[in-house]
Amino acid sequence: MQVTSEILHEKLKEFFGFDSFKGDQEAIIRHLIEGNNTFVLMPTGGGKSLCYQLPALVMPGTAIVISPLIALMKNQVDAIRGFVANKDGIAHFLNSSLNKTQLQEVKDDLLSGVTKLLYVAPESLTKEENIQLLRQCKISFYAVDEAHCISEWGHDFRPEYRRIHPIVERIGKAPIIALTATATPKVQNDIQKNLDMMNATVFKSSFNRPNLYYEIRQKTDDVDRDLVRYIRSMEGKSGIVYCLSRKTVEDLAETLRVNNIPALPYHAGMDAATRSANQDAFLMEKVQVIVATIAFGMGIDKPDVRFVVHYDIPKSLEGYYQETGRAGRDGGEGQCICYYSPKDIERLRKFQQGKPVSEQEISNQLLFETQSYAESSICRRKLLLHYFGEEYKKDDCGGCDNCRKTYKMVDATELLGLILETILQLNEKFRSEHIVDIIKGKESAGVLAYKHTELENFGCGEDEDEANLYAIIRQAMVSGYIKKDIESYGDLKLTSTGKKFLKRPVLFEVPIEVPNDDDDSEITRGIATCAAADDVLFSILKDLRRKVSKRMNVPPFVIFQDASLEAMATNYPITMEEMQNIPGVGAGKAKRYGEEFIRLIKEYVDENDVIRPEDLRVRTVAKNSARKIEIIKAIDRRVALDDLAERLGMSMEEMLEEIEAIVYSGTKLNIKYFIEEVVDPDEEADIYYYFRHADNDNIRQAMEELGEDDYDEINVRLVRIKFHSELGN
């Protein structure tokens, strides 16, 4: 089919109201209209949808758009109907949400040739009745949106996407256009192979979003406080907060609401009506923030999202890029904040246990890339673009936290040579973790299994910092000395540049952060710390705690933990309600010990004319209250704790964390029955005696003092719980 540029511009203006195309849009559209398979790699907000919507409107027949989300389909159908007046039948979606009347309307419009765009989920496409229906229609082309879902290496792999090509073959051949905003070279190859379109012309736009600011923040116990302060600083601006679990979504949305931030939750476990209503409330700016799992946002076109926060580290850089891409789609400001803790990475790895080995390998490799990004001192933009096969040549993007920090360059030429030599000694068949273990001289299971303790380089860098070695490897990848073989799940290989370096080394430097003393800098502002804001009050509170502990003949940490005193010296609680809002102080603790501390703080505030930071006070909500009640009731019934953990789908460590939180907040729990079953009486007495005379209840110190070879950490924690419950509550 021949369509002139004049006609395309005319139709662009007629249907969409634009005077000109963006980037490669016109070339992509012309290529597709001419009957060619087309692969489109375009960042979020780049205008992918128009690349198949406009050709569908000008070509004879119906375009089949395969899309993963019902919400996305509805959004796009409504948009197309808005472009073409008095012709609702021009676009339809076909999925399980339709009733019989609506389904018949879709069939009638399809068979009569009225419909130009039919949106269909891959699950619906595979139904036999739908295949037979579509075989009766003239198909102009197939558009596979969010095509990364085809690949196991994509961030949102869906097995149903793997079945698209054989179904298309059954319906009838037509050109295919595959579109995605996130595709590494590996994912791109997977998509083309699976859709049998290796001959497709690839249109790749730059993945750089210059208007986005990227920042990683350490995830501390005060993450909620930091988040509330941050969102308040963005008053009047729309934002999305992404969480990994539905429970976290619900809890966090409630926390934001009680702190006067208009927020609603969104996740796949909600009923469709509520989910749709919450989405609409956000789009219509009835609420400032949507707290969501990754179920929200794919294809949602709200151009003025000003911030995207990842409360939990995402599972992959593809997912991170896709989700941050929701910000600043109008070209305006877009801040991308991600909270990171190594514990979150370990938790995600645990979730993979029990899955097929190949799936675990892929997931772990994707997680490693995410962890490397979070821990790196290299420009975040440079790292992201490198991951997607694009080179960012500037050394300072000016739009990420790393580029706004101060660094000094450190010579790492020798260490790079050592790393490259080790990779060659291993015949380029191992990943970075294994290489670092060898250089550090760690006798890990893998090193011992392959007898790599015998290698020449084993232990050559035992005094080197492990994090520094990983940083050098990351820098070497970005600089082109090392490449990662995705086919073998991330084995490191030398590039030609790396081999040249070994023959003739050149200066190789890595950046090391220099601490910034500027407390008012944009980077450090609002980042939570555990230190008390008022050192004088903190010291006075410690003195009071010491007096109370002597009077009650218990160690000071049994009364209140240091973290609780630090929070008191920051927030100045002067009522019982405010005291109960202090971390680690529940109703029980507050009632038992709180009055003296409240009285002292109130006197201090009055005497020193302290202006309390009420505007920064973060109200908390009772999290996991139902589960806590269940745990308390089960312990009252003397249910074995390991059985209880299994019933609630928790590990024993997670169960103990829950019980510790309950006890530390002031609730008395009697777990003596379980201790008697699992802990030797003499061992129990020794542990109890230790805590009775210790300066603190730190579990690491306890294990070192007691002897890690002689005492099990679980048993020590159990006795610690008994100790706190008996003496502190």
C-alpha cells in the first residue's frame, strides 16, 4: 500500500491534532504500511501507540493489538474513540470483562468492517471461538504491545505471549509490529525469534530521558518518615509509589492518608471496580499519590506525574526503567527516587527458592544487575543506558545523585589487571561473584567444588574491599574491558579492549565518594538518619532510663531501646498518644514506663522554648494487626512456633521478628512452653544470664560472647524474647 507523506500528515492532524511526527514515528508508520515486519524500541512517553494507531486508521482491514492489561485496553479504546467522532465501533477490546450484549456488538462491528483497531489480551487470543471469529476478518497487521513480555529475560514475562506466533499463523498472515520500552539486546533477540521476525527492521530511539532525575536512598527504619517528608516537599504534584507486595501497598497508602497525604492503593488483589475507581481518581487528580504494585502504570498516560518512588527495590532494571518512565512524560520535571537495602535483595532471592533452576538463574542475574546499579558510584544514567546497549558519552549527566556528589579518582589499574587475568584463568566461564571470591581468597562452595583454590590468583587481593572489587568490575563493563555473556547467565568475558589492556596497561581510575558537609544540599535533604536531633535531651533521657532500670532492677535496654530514645529526642512526645507513636513503644511500654519520660520531655520543652516538629511528625498505622492478633492467640493456645510460622507462610526468622516486635512494644508473651521443647535447660540459663548482665541486647554481640559454634542463633533469640517479656513487660 502506497501512502504519501502528505496524506500521513493530513491524517495525523485529522485524528490526533498534531502538526508533526516525533522522532522515527513517520518512518515506522510508512514501513508498516508498506507491509514490512517492524520492531520498535522506544522509551516510555516516546509515542509508541501512535505507531500502530495511525496505520490502523488508514489501512484497509482491522489491526489486532495484543496488549497485556485490561485497564490499558480500555484506556486506549476510549482515546481512539475520542479521536474519531461518532464512530465508537472504530475501536473495541475483546476480553473476559465483556457481557454477552457487548460481545455481540464487537462481533457485529468486526464482521461489518467498521472496527479498525481490536485490542485483545493474549489469553483471549488463544480461545478457539475468537480464532474462528478473526479468521473471517481482513487483518491489516498485528501489533504486539509490551513485547518484552515474550522473553524470560524481560521484567514482566508472560508465558501466554509465547503462543502469539502460532495463533497468528492460524488466523492469517499479516505484517507484525512489536513494540516495547524496555529491551536489552538479549530480550530483543528473544522477541524477534519468538515472533519469527528476525528480518524485521529495528527502529531504536535513545533510551535517555534527560528530564528525569535518578536517586538511590538507603532504606532505613525511618523510611516512612523520609517518604512522608519527601512527598510533602512535592505538594500539589502527582506521584506514584511502587511496592512489591499487596500488603505493603495497603499499609503504606494508609500511612500516607493518616499523614494528610491524599493517597489510594492499587494492586491486582483488589476487585476490578475499586481498582478502576482508584485509577480514575488519580488520573482526575482527586488524589495526589497512587501506591501500587507493578500492576499499575503499564501504558497509563498521565503526562504530569512528577515523581516516581520505589519503596522496594525492583526485581530488574527493565522494570525499574519502565516504572520510572511514568514520570515526566510531558517533558517536564520527573524525580525518580528508589529506596535500597541489601536485605530487600536477599528477600527477593529467597522468593525464588523452589522454582526451576533456569528461572532462578535468570532472576538472580537480573537481581544482581539491579543491586549493582543501586550500589554503584558511576553515573546512574550511564549505567542504565549501558544496560540497554546504548553508550552515554558524558561523564557527568547532572541529573542523578551520583553526579551531584563529590568524588576523587583512585588508580585501579593493577586491580583491573588482576581481575582480567582471573577471568582468563577461569576460561571466561564464571560470573563476577566467583571472580571476587577467588581474588579475596574465599573458600566458597563454588570455589572448592572447582578446586579453584589452586589458581595462581587465589587470595591475591585478600586485603581488598569486596565492594570495591565489584565497583571496578562494573566500571570495566561500562568502559568496554569486560562484557557479560547473557546466554550463560552472566559469565564474564574479555573484550578486545580488555585483551589489549593486559598486553599494554593504561591508566584506569574509579570514583570514590568524598563526604559532603553541606547539610542543605538537595541530595542529603530529607534523608532519614537514626541519630537524635537533640543530643542534650537524648543524654537526659538516657540518664532517666538508667535511674528507672536501677529502680526496677532490669538492664536499661529493657525499658526503651536507644532507637526509641533517639526518636523521643527528635519528636518531643508530650502526650501518651504521641509516646505510643514512637518506634518500639506500644501501648504496653507507654503505660508501664511512659509517664516519667513524658513528664521530663514536657518540662524540657517548656524550659527551653522548643518548637516541636509537629509538621514533620509521621503518624503510623497498625501494620499486620490481624496477623499479630493471630500470633498472640496461637501462643496463648501453646501452638508450636515452627508450626505457626508454616501455617502463616513465614520463615522462622520472620516469625521471631513479628514476636519480637510484639514484645518490644510492651505485650507480655509466654513462649516458655516452646523453649522447653527446643532449648537445652543449661543453655537457656546461660543465655538468660548473659542478657541479664549485658550492656545491650544486640544479637551479634551475644553470639560472639556466647560462642557461635556452641549456641544456635534461633535459640538465643527465643530466650531473648522470654527475657524481655518477663522483665520488660
